[in-house]
Amino acid sequence: MDELLAEPGREPLNPRRGDIVEGIVVHWSGSALIVDVGAKSEGVVHFEEMRSLTDSERDALKTGDPVHVFVTDSESEGGSLELSIDRARGEQGWHELQRRFDENEVFDARVTGSNKGGLLVNVEGVNAFVPLSQIVEITGDREQAIAQLSEYEGRSLRFKVIEINRRRNRVILSERAAVQEWRAEQKDRLLEELQEGEIRTGRITSIRSFGIFVDLGGADGLAHLSELSWERDVDPETMFSIGQTIDVYITKIDKESKKIGLSVRRASPEQWDEVVAKFEVGDIVPSVVTKLVTFGAFARLEGPVEGLVHVSELADRRITHPREVVLENDIIPAKIVRIERDRHRLGLSLRQARSDAERAGWMFNNEGGIARLPEEIAERFGISQEPMPEQPPAPEPSSEPSRGSDDAQPHEAPEEPVRAVSAMQEALERAGVTEQDFGDER
């Protein structure tokens, strides 16, 4: 300092309260910062006036570093200047926040604390507030939400200024608006980048009864319930959890509607391929009907493998709905008519399996459905069936000659017509009618 003052033409500065000046770090004790601002005396920045600095920023301070400070008191008891880094950053921060608000900019900032209403954030030295409704991952009722706020302290989040009022010293931030805008930008980028058929790693953001939403790095895709597992009737809530990282297969990209279709099961095709490897087209395999749709019936062959019996392959007759032939949980003989390994699909037929199945012991009803299983199939699936009815004994061959035989004797004339004629004659006699009354026409 003495050397600086000794320089020719060098006049000491006389900073006043409210000025923002640039100084040089002279000493940092860990609790106070000594700064030379070019005045007659050095200034002091106490720890309470540098809370806007992160721990790493404070630890990085060293002698000779430039720093902007706000003069809070030019005449302290010790004769030194009272300075504040927070106030200096705050003045600059208001201008910066106004710019970000005007330009609708998204930025990162660190959470410094919380209260019952939301989060406290320091942005360029300005204290800002984030209401509960503007925090993305807060869940549950108000009491549960408040309990989660303490977990945010020290975290850096993405925000957007949604309200600023310098006169009232009021700045409102929104994480939700920032994330929505950022994700919209990322989604446009991803839609150009993603390719159908590739496998990506993502994070589960939402679990619904109809499927799960997975974040692929700025954009969510939907894995429908039917694409979660090779098994059917799965419960997404028992299979997955929010925040879980999983691999997904890109099934569809619709750039116009900005929708991304995903599949969890197709991202792990090994199990399907392993099971299907033991089958060939033409095999007849006992299968369980798992679901009926208007265009056919889905049937599970073994483990996670399912195939479709098209409505035209259920029976030899024309039907309007599969329920006319089969019901869910029915056991049927399904003939494999098509194996699409690239699409992990099987085409099955009950109609084409019928002839071979009947020879193997399957019984069909009049509608083309299954009336009875072979005993070994019923035992394998744990199905109890009524015992087969006993067949009536075959009639013993007759010892009498047959009607067309040369040795056949003529049968005796039946007695009933003779008795009828006799009765009529008796009735005529009682009436006094004789044969002569008929003449030659009798």
C-alpha cells in the first residue's frame, strides 16, 4: 500500500457508502477478508457479507485476486472500511436478473435454504424465492412437501425468473417453468438425434397404470403396458420405481406430435430369442390364451413368449369375435405358422392344428373350441377333467340266419291284421249284414 501511495500522481481514493469498487485481496483468514480498494485504509469483508460465495469459491480466494465489493460503512471504529461482497454482487445481480427476465433465460443457481413456503436461492447476490408449486420433484400433501424442502439445501437447480420487483425487493423463480422450457429444447434435439431401433438408457420419471414415462436426457418417452415385459398382466408399480435407470428400445419417433414410443422388453430380447430357438415353423405347442382382442387371441407358449392367433386362424368358419371359439385361460394346441425374429412376433393357428391335435388326443366342440385335453397335457397344466364316460358294450352277433341268407325261413305273418279282420266280421254279423249283401263287388 505504501508503495502504491508513493507512486507519482497516485491519490488515495475516498469511497463512500453505497459505492461499488474493485479491490485486491490482501489477506484471507477464513472468517474475514482484507481488501485493498485504493483508500487510505484497507477494507474488511466479514464472513456474513460473503454468503453468496460457494464454499469452493471462498476456499479459492488468495492474495492478489481482484474482487468487487460494496462499501457499507466508510468510517468503522477501527478506521477501516466495512465492505460486502454480497451487496456488490446483489447490485450487479439485480441488473443481471432483469436481463434474464427480459430475455426469458434459463440459468442454474444454488439453493441456500428453505421455509414453509418454498426454497431460498441466492442469484448473483440477490435473494430470490421459489414457491412450492414451482418445484418439480415435490410430491405428496403440503406437510409432506415441506418435509422434503430441507433436502434441497446446497443443490444447484435450473431456474427461470417469473417475477421481479426491485422496489419491493422481490424476485420469484420457477424450477418448473425452466425445466419445461429446457426439456422442450432438448426434446427437439433428441427427436433429430434418436433413431428407431436403437437402445438408450433413461430414468423413470412417472409410473402410470397404462405404462411408464422414461427421461432420455431432456425428453420423455412412453413405454406402454404391453411393452414392459414379455409376460402379460404385469403391474408397473411393482416392477419399477421412480428414478430407476433402465435400458429402453426406441419403437417409434413421431416428430410432428413430438412423441417417442419405447419398449422395455425389446431392450432385453435375449430371453425371447433363447426360448424361441427351440421352436420351428410347423410345431404344434400347447398354449394358454392370455388375451382376446377383436382381431384375434394372444396365447403364451412358454415363459415370456407369446404369439397371436389371428381371428381367421381360430376356426374353419367365419366368426366375428374370438370369444365364439376360445376364452381367456383356455389351453389350446397352437401351430406355429410364422416366426418374426426381428420383430419378436409369432404367428399361430388353432385351425391348422386341429387335424394333428385330434390324432394326439385333443377333442373339439362344435364351435371349434377345446372340449377335452389329452391326459398328459391336462396333468402338465394342472387341469382336472371329468373321467371319460364308459363306452356301451358292443352287441353280440345273432345265431339266427340273416334275412338275405339262402337258408332263411319265411317269417310268420303278423297276427294283428288277422285279429282286425275278425273283429270287423263280427260287427257286420251283429248288424245283420251278410256276404250276399256285397254281391260280386266284395
